[in-house]
Amino acid sequence: MQRTPLNTECKLLLLQYAFKELNCICVELRTHVLNMQSRRAIERVGAKLDGILRSAAVMPNGTIRDTAAYSIIASEWGSVKANLLWRLETQPR
């Protein structure tokens, strides 16, 4: 479902719920530092990189994971929402 209208709509609904229903002041998104596809997707939404959490977890195979932490804060929600709505309008179905 990557880069589909359904994916975009799910992000919109989840973030809308977080900011409007739960009154969150910040939503954090995390991914493996090496997962560039996921990192680009998070950045396309409008999240900002807060930093890299070094040695944040031990993976099932025993390797150490560094984590990229991103966030969207409440004051950014309006522009993030506009971006997601624009993407929904322009994405091929």
C-alpha cells in the first residue's frame, strides 16, 4: 500500500485523531536509521528529524539498532494536513 491514496488517507486519519481528538502536542514517528524508504515517507508527510537514537535497541538477530526519531508538533499540523489533502487530490487512483 506504499504511496497509495489509502496509505495517505490512513496517515491523515491517524494524525487528525492524535491532534484533534487526543489533543496531542507532538506525534513521534520512529524507524530504523538504515530504512531509507521509511525515512523518506515520514519526511514526505512533513515530519522533522529530531535526531538519531544510537544503540536504541537490540534486534532479534542480535545486531544493535540505531533509530531515527521524527516528530510533528501541533503548530505544524495545519500545514501537514494541507500537504496530505493535496496528495490525496493529486495521487493517481
